[in-house]
Amino acid sequence: MKAFLRNICLVVVSLVLGFLGAPVFGYLYNNILQAGFGGGFLGTASSLEFIVGFPISFVFFLVVLFQLFGDQSKYWWAGICSLGLFALAFYLDPQNIIFSIVTVLVGAGLGWGIKRVYKSLKK
């Protein structure tokens, strides 16, 4: 039960960090892929950057946090929570799904690297 609550807390913290990091990831998505957010019925270009950036930043922080603090089922939790991003990315923009995959891989590598450095400094 303790591990389950810790994993739920990691998901909630990832949601909060994803909300805070959404404009940055949306900006990167827009500028790297030249998506050309020009506004529309959803609002301005910055609001579209937030809408596009939120799922990407949520999964990025989810993978980083589960790499750092997750238990033996960290890949299962990260995989199940990432399915929504990949389904949304594949449905809305299948040509640019590689950006989402690279973001998740960078998050996994960053979390793994931080954990490895922490373990080496702890000795």
C-alpha cells in the first residue's frame, strides 16, 4: 500500500510539474518542428503551445520522477501513464510522434543519470 501511495504521489507531482512546464515544452515543440501555431478557435499561439506542451511535459516529468523514486514497477506505471500521450500524439499529429518519443527517452536518460550520480556520491 505504501508503494502504491508513493506512485500516486509521483503521478500528482508530475501533473503539477507538467502544468508548470507546459509552455516551455510547447514552445520547443513549436520551434523545433516549425508547427506554426497561429492561433485559432482555441485562442492565441501561447495557449496552443500550452495545450500541446502539457501532455509532453507531463510524461517527461513522470518518467524522470519514476526513474528517480520509483520501485520495481516504475516502468509499468510510466508506460500506462504514457499511453495517453502517445495515443493523442498519434491521432493528432502522426508525423511528429518522434518528438514525443525523443522527449520520453531524454527524460528516462536524465532520470537514470541523476540516480547514478546520486548513488556514486552516496558511497
